[in-house]
Amino acid sequence: MVPFDVDGFRIGYAPTIIGGPVPQLDTVLMDTPHGGNYLDAEAQLDRCRRGFAQVQKQALGVVEPRDFIHSLAQQI
């Protein structure tokens, strides 16, 4: 879970990395309002992998989402 107030993470579409044991065969599915786009160029994959790594660094741990949801519920 990534909180709404995290700076530096902006994305217009929902990417999904489709990968397996051979990284050269990985593909990114970009689900857009106009349909799905499949990206498989190494530069595109690297950019998406870096983006996911940034999100993982800023994502909450196991306990924090519960506390975050409780704080939101108290504000309502």
C-alpha cells in the first residue's frame, strides 16, 4: 500500500510486469483507456522496473496500512 501523500510517484496508467525466469522475455502490460499496450524493449522494461522499485521503497510495511486505515477512519 502506498499512501496518497507520497511525493514523486505519478502514473497515468496501471502497469503490470509479466515476468518469469528469463528476464529477457519479460513484458510490461500498460492498461490504458484505449486498450492494452505491451512493452518489451529493454529500455521500457528498465524504466518500469525502476518505477516499481521506487514504489516498493515508499510502500508501507505490514503493520502501517492498518494504522493508516484506522487514522483515516477516525477522520471521517
